[in-house]
Amino acid sequence: MNNDQSPFHLGEQMIQTKLGVRENMERFGRMVIRDHMPEQHQRFYQQLPFIFLGHEDPKGFPWASILFANPGFIKSDTEHSLSFSQLPLEQDPLTETLNENSLNGKNTKLGILGIELPTRRRNRLAAHVTKLSDNSIELNVDQTFGNCPQYIQSREYYPPDSHNPTETSRLEIRSFDNVAQKIVESADTFFIASSYDSGNNNPSDGADVSHRGGKRGFVKIINNNQLIIPDYMGNNHFNTFGNIELNGKAGLLFIDFQTGDILTLTGEARVDWESDDIAFFEGAQRLLRFKLTKGYLIKKAIPANWSKPEFSPNTQLTGTWDEAKKLKEIETQRNQWLPYRVDQIVIESESIRSFHLVPENGQLFKFKPGQFLTIRVRINDEYMIRTYTVSNADSDGVYRLSIKREHASSSNVPDGIVSNHMHSNVKLGDIIEAKAPTGNFYFETRKQKPALLVAAGIGITPMLAMLRQALVDAVKTRYIRPTTLVAIVRTEKERAFYQELSQIAEQSSGQINIHWCITKPQSKRFLGSDFNFIGRPTKEFFQAVIENKRTDAYLCGPPPFMQQTYDTLRMIGLSDLAIYAESFGPSSLKRDSQTQAFKFAKNASIIVQDEQGEVSIEQQWSDKDGTLLEFLESHGVQPEYGCRSGQCGSCKAKLINGKVSSTLSSTAPVDDSEVLLCCAKPTATKETSMPTLTIQFFNEHE
């Protein structure tokens, strides 16, 4: 690119500035946005059976199209040229635009998206038509760059014996009828075209087409000609939204993969930054509002030989409009006392009972694992208010309160009146009032960092919620945060939830480990099988169970236990900021603020090659993105890994270019040409504020 000219136009720059990423994206964009195709991009496009195109019609409205043929119909003879030996369907609006511009001697500008759905790989470019004939389109490249696979649903395409596009037919639509509504609201994928022309013939001018993905139901029809769509965290280029900010229009393309029908729409568009709905739609950063001007339903436009989608792990972290609606409806009642019915009572140990509460109105507030529920009960004509941790996962459909019977002599609860009431008087069907769950002590199950949970006595309850939620979220993310639980009780009989915790550990495929410490065992003959340690855990014990010093620690129990455990963990090297605490009783935890500094870069350009040397990722890294392994996982890539602590070497990759610094001591052997993704970050350099790091995946066992 011309170093004197920004790769982003005014609209893109406006949004980048609004979100505080302008400076970084300018540096990054100048490095990765090119005026030519890298050789691997040329090869990538030429093996595709279809490609997506965006254009602006003579009236200034963008449209998205799909060009479909046998692999090989796309050719690239030079790094600046691309050609198609296939024209768009006669019914496609692109055909009319190409013909009209050709007659007027005008070069049609196209946005192009090459996407390989089975592998979720994609690249984008902007180009203009240099020659149009009866059976081909020739283009010159203006801009090109790669995209990450974050929200792409994987689909296998099975080439049919034959596909006759002459059987297609077109129906014009001005509003969403039943057929259009079904296609839109059942979609998990669509494509969006946009355009902007400054009139200065800048490389950033022209049309663009991009992919959007989500759960079925993420696109909502709000009336007969309007849609609303969440926009998730992306690559911060803002090509689409930058165009919309200046042009106010967009084109949408929906595909019915079961029938081969496509729905192509154009209309007015705007970005909604302020809607209250954003907070209730899981994963949404902003919204796109679209008003239909005109559209076409093109029947049998493409072959209908597709497998069912395999949803991206990133997609699983997002929501739907039905879910958002329910959350919004109950949010207004968050600070109200609401009635909950006791649906089940379970005896967990000699002193602990679990009470399962279900809402009388059929709705539950969402909560984070580790948060507590504030309840009030009426005892002797007087309301008593207490807080108890919710000991189950958010998706379980109930609030489970696991309550220990406290005695009058307890220093934690001076009178024990509520816990005794719950144990002695509450029965099935009783109503208990509660407010929405809250609290600052909670567990981030998606965090790419090992965790240590340490609980004494009834302090096990938030830890149980954390581990249950970790298993639930693993279904969505295919990731279980490596976690070790150390549970301390006096006797074997006081081990509440022993079976449940054992099952969680068993279902975690080795990612969750449970250690029981018994301070007054009734028998030592089961040491090593039934429990792991006699007495309170020592410094040596924690050193044995903590695999690296980057571990987050979560502590819950009586204040003296909390302080002793905190001091021990600090002594063996855990960061003060990585130790989270929740105590039952007045908290007296004394902290220090020692931190360790590393010479890491603040920003870097990360290039990832596959085993064949093809570039699969080219994205900006910042210090908030964590290790290289965490960064890649957040961009939809799932490298192999084992211990995540620099011990096993499973995440080893080739270091092609650049330097890395280690976040912790590692024992896996690596040489100067290798890097352990789980414990490495780009190294700061004096030469540039945006160093480049190139790595390549490989399998040393092959």
C-alpha cells in the first residue's frame, strides 16, 4: 500500500476512533492490507466452488451475490488480477449492473469474499472489473486482506451430479412474506454488502461483502420491512459499518441451504450504538438496523447439497432474540422481592441441606458461578434476611441453596436462627422470597488460565457452582478451564457433594482435579484413595498441586483460613491480583500489591501459517489478549494443547519470525526456532511499536 495513504476511509476511521482502536488499527492496517494478493491467497481463491460478490447498483444501493461453479472457475494469473469463467445468474441484480456499466464504459467495483465453509477459512478483497465478456469477468485488485474464522458455521458441500441454473426463477419482494420470513429467521449465516465512493478513486473506495454468523434466531424481523441484527466482536476493520456510516445502505444475502434458494435484499441501514437491547443479547457489541427497499427470492439458485452446520465455538457464546426478550422482561424486577417455591430438599451431609427454589412466575435471573442469593423468611412474625451462595450452574433451571445448620455458638452467624429455621421448618411447596443473584466473587469459565479453588467447610458451595458451570460452558466452547479444587473438612462425614464433585471431575477429561483434606479423619486407611491429605494444606501441598505460578486462586471459608491460605499462596509466588476471596463472616484479609513485570509488547501483528506455509490468520494482538494460545482461541482457532502451563509441549509451534517472551517457567524442551503458545507473548522491541510475529503450526509426530 501507499504509505502516505490510509488503508481506511473516513467512515472506517470514524468508528475506529469512536471505539478507541484507531491508532492501533492504522498501524496494523498498513501492515496487512495490501494492493496485491499474496501467493497463498491466489491459490486459495482458485480452488473454491463459489465466491461472494458485493456491488453498488446504478441507484447507489448495495447488493450481495453468490457466484457458483465447479472449482477452477476462478483464475489468478498475477498477484493483481483475478478472473471468473462464470457469470452471475441472469436473475441476479449484479448482471444488470455489469451490463449497464459496461455499456457506459464504467468499471464496476466489486467486494469479494472467498470463504471455505468446511475449514472456516476466508479472505477478502476489493477489485474493479477491467473486462466483461459473454462468459467471463476479469478484475484488477485494489485491496486485499485476510479474515479470521470467528463466527463461521462449518458446512460440507457435496457436489451434485448436475445442477441446472436455467431452472431458476425470480420473485420480487417489497416486504417480508411468509417464505422470506422463514429463510431470515431460521438463518445461522448471511452475507452483507456495503459500499462507499469518495470520488477520489482511493483504494479504500468501492464495494465490500462480508460474512455474518450466529445462532438460529439471531436475525429478527421487527415488522414487514425491517430487520434488526446483533453485531459481535470482530477484527476492528469496520469495513461494513464504515461504509454504512457514510452511505446509509446495505445489501443482505440469505441462503436456504436445504432448497438452494437465495434471498437477496437491499435497503437502508444504520448502526445502533445505544439500544438497551445490546445489554441483553449475549455477545452483542452494537446492533444493525435494516429497512427493506427491494429484494428478490431466486429459486434453485445454487445446489442444495449441504451438510448440517457445525457451529463455531464463538457462535455458541452468543444469544438469540428470544433469549434477549426474556432477560429484558425480568430485568426490571431485579431489585424486587419475588416469590420462589421450594421444589426439592436434599440432605447433603450431617449439617448441610440443599433447597431447590423455582420461580413462581416461571423466570430466573441469570447469574455467574459463585454469586449469592439474598433471601428473606418470616420467623415469629419478623422478616429475617440472609445471603446464601447459589451452588448450581446458571443453566440448571433452579436456584440451589446449600445451607449449613449453624449453632448458637457460631462466630459466623451469632444466632443461627435462619439456618435452623430452614433445616427444621421449611418443607416442600413453601414460598421463600428472594432478590436477583449478585456478588463480585465469581468464576470466569472461559478464561484461558488455570485456576485453583480452595474451600473450607461450607465454602465449598461457590466452588461447586463454578465447576458445574465449567462443564456446562464446555459444551459451548469446547474448552474446560484447567482447575484444581482443594476442599477442607473435619471428617469424612462432612464431605458434602463428594459424589457430585467426583462425577464432575470424571466428566472433565482430566481438566478438573479434586483434592480432599481431612483435618480429623476417622480412619487413615483410605488416605490416597478416599481423601488426599491429613490436616490443613501446607506450603508443600500447594506447591505440589499448582503446576505454574500463573494460576488464578479462588478462596472461600472462615477469615483465619482465608488469611493463612492467601499468605501461603503469595509465599509460593502467586500474584496478589490473581487471588480472589470470599469469606463467610467479617472479612479481614490483608493483601499486598506485589506484581511482576515482563518485557512484553503492547501491540503486535500476529501471522499464523499452517503446515503447508499458507497464511491462516493475520490479526492484531494487544496486551489484553493474553498468551498466544489465548489469542488464537479467541479468534476461533483451536491449537493442540495439554497442560497449558509450559510442561507438556503439546502447543509447540515453529517461530518463523519475531521474538517472544515467556510468561512463566516452562519445562518442555524448545529451541530458538520454536515457541510454546500457552506461555508466550510477543516481545517488545525498540525498533517498532508494532512488532511482527510469524508462527507455523506443525505436528512433530507425523
